[in-house]
Amino acid sequence: MWGEIEPRGKILPKSSEESAKDNHPTIQHNPVILPCIPYIEYPKPPQNTQVFQDDPSDVTPDVHTLLDVVVASGIPVKSQQVGDAELTSEECRKELLHQYRSKPLVFLERYHGCLKPMHLQAFVHVSTDPRAQHYSEVIQKQVSVSTHKKQVRNQRYAALRDLQKGGQYFSDEQMRMREPLLYEQYIGQYLTDDQVIERAQEAMLDGAQKSTDPSQGATGGLANLLLNSYQEHLIQTRLEEEQIKEAGAEEEEEEDDDNVEDEDMNGKEDKVHEKTWEPTSEEKALLREEFISQMYQHFLDGKDKDFNYSEVDENPDYDNLDIVNRDAEEKYFDEDDEEEDEPMSE
């Protein structure tokens, strides 16, 4: 009938699949065909290869010499941990070659102390760098200073031989005046009372001989005697001062140690042993030789305060090193001949 509302049918709920289709439109997937790529096996890189080319086969002779000098100097070329095995010479060379090729300026800065001007040829490719120019000047100065030291030492050695021939500068009395404590330690403390008296008489006789010199007269002789007495007083005073200073230094060393009491006891025992020990005649001769050797070394090192070294170091008469070396060789061979003759005579 018109106007009547037809009853609606019962609406059933949609399933999950149908609802999903309504919410998401269907996507069609077209298959993609990929091309077939053949498998290629590439060679594996060699193990333990270095990034830098450190092959020593193409190293120039200048660089070879440079590496040999640095290796021979003993300077550490690589930082190592405690317990690591020391590098062999070949390993040091490889490490130095790597440093030289990768950072030549750092190489020059690190090892310039053992280089000479002849080794600068290996750094020509960086010679325009200010750092290379600086260390080149340093190496040049090192050589000039070393050459000057050798020249001065040879001149002093020649002067030493002249002083030995004179017999006064290296006499016992003169050496005792320069180093009273050293003389006392090696010779003086082992002299008997008679030998001490004999030494004093010889000093007096020396003054008396000077007093008989007609050019000096009686006044000059008395002055020499007084001078000898005054010098003996100075020697004794200086000896006491040096002994006090040495004793103070020994006490400071003992105080720095934790076991002070044990060291004091050991020190007393050592002093008692020193007092009771009496060297034989052969041992005294060896002590005298050691004392004289040290006095020679003092002179060569420039430690004689009262000696005017400028008269030697600036004297061209001592520049003839050929004569010095020849005299030294002759003395050496003469001593060998004497040692060979002694068993024959015995």
C-alpha cells in the first residue's frame, strides 16, 4: 500500500576478509625478472702487507749509509712495551726506512744528533724546508765543535809530554799541592813516619838549593824556605777542608737511606777495615800509578785551576799532530819491547 514502509531485511555483519577487501584495494604484483650475474672470485690480498712501500731494494747508497749510522748509534727507533723483545738490526732498518720515506723532516729532527754533513745528501729533496735548513746548520756546528775539541785535546797532550820531560809540574810535591785530598787517599795515608819526614826534608832541600843560587842571594834563599813552609801550611789547611766536606757529603748520603743504623754499623766496620789494611809494595805502586793517571786526566780535561790553558790551546807549536802520534806510538812499542825482555832476563 502506498505509504507503507517496506521492512528492511536483516543486515548480516561482514567477515574480516570482506572488510579488509573494502578498506584496502587489491594490488596486483607483477613479477620482476633479474638478470643472472656470474660469480667472480677475486684474489685475496696478501697478509701482513705494509701500507707504505718499504722495499729496501730501491734505496740509494746515501740512504743506506744514513740507516747504518742511526742503527749503530743505538738510539731507540720505536716505542716498545715492557717485556717486548728488542728489535733486530734488520727490523730497525725497516722501521727507519719507513720513517724516512713517510716523514723525512721528523726523521731529521729525531736523529740529527748522530748525523754528519755527509749524511745531508739524503735530505736534498726537502732541503728548501726551513726545518731542514735549521738542522743542517746544527749538524755543521756539531762537527766543528767536535773537531775543535779533538784539536784542543791533542794540543794538551803534546803540552803534557813537554811537562813530563820538565819533571816539575808532575812531581809529587806539585801534584800534592793541586790535589791534596786525592794525594792523601792514594799515597799520603800509606806513608810511614820516616817517609813523611823524608818528604819534608826534600822540600827543605829544594828551598836550600834555591837559596844557594847566586842570582837570588841569601835573601832569596830565605824567602824560598819561608815560601815552602807557607805552602805546606796551605796544603794541610786545604786537606782538612776537603776532608770535612767529604765527610759531610757521606753523612747526607747515609741520612737519605732508610736503614741508617745498619749503614752506620757497616760504615764503622769499613773504616776499621781501612785502618787495619796495609797495602803491599806492589799495591802501593799501583795506587801511585792510578793517582798519576788521574792527574794526567785532570790536566787534559782542563781541571787544573792554576794552569793557563790559553798558552796551550792557542799555541800553534802544539798543532803538529803527526809528531804527537808518532811519539805516542814509539812509547807504546818501547813498552812492549821492555815487557818482552823482562821474561828473558828472568
